[in-house]
Amino acid sequence: MSSDPTPPAYLLRTPRLVLRCLEPADVPLRKEAVDASQEHLKDLFLELRSGEPMTLEAHAARVRAARGNFDLDADRSYGAFSPESGRLEGEGFLLERAGVQALELGYWMRADAGGKGLATEMASALVHVAFEHDRILRLDLSCHPDNARSVAMASPALSN
């Protein structure tokens, strides 16, 4: 996506999060975060709609695909980790499907991380990367209008 010959940052830091490209060692952390938030996330993950947790192998496949896309400077997925505990709080995405000179911002947070401003903090960092590194002209963010937390997150994150 970037017209900049330097690769995108694999590591970003915010006051309360470490954002980094997912690695194979993160698979158990991702599974734990998703399993702990299954009801909260069921509309985001097709695999969760059956009511069954995703297998470790399914998470590993997602992480491998995300890492491959990141390495190809295509869609980029960042794990959002607590710097103190190393716990995966969620993931943020910069997706190419928005069109020419545009990206789509996506994210998910574990259920017990909501309401703390972490999604806004993560999204703000990704907005900065999208406009400064990728030099996009437009950033899209879509959410269901009944998703009050996502609606509340969007305004401050996008205004930075």
C-alpha cells in the first residue's frame, strides 16, 4: 500500500499498549483472548458463530496469513499487547479493501478490555501510521450504529 520504500513499522508503542505484527508464538495468547470473549466477538469471527471455540490450528492459520500479508505490505494486522503482562488485549487492522489511496481501519478488543480507552489509543496510532507512512487520502471505519462502544471510539481516534 505504501508509496514509501521503507517497510511499515512492525512495532508501535502507545502509552498503554505495544502494537506489533503477530508472530507464531502469539497463537496461544490470541486463542485465550478470543475464547475469553467468544460471546462478545461472535459477530466478527465466522468460526465463532457455531458456538464452538476456534481451534488452536485455526488461530495459527489466521496468524500465518496475517503475518504473510504484513510482510507483503498488504493488509496489516497488529496485536495490541499490555506492556506489563504481555496479555493480548485485541487486534487492529489496516486493510487495503477501501480502494485507491485509502485504507480501512478495523479492530477487535477482548470483552474485559472495553471501556478503558484502549481501542481509541490503538486506533489513533494506526490512523497516524496510515496517513504518515502510507500517505493515504482516505481512511474508512465502519461499525454497526447500535455498537455504542465502536461509535464512541471512532470520533476521538479519527480526529487525531
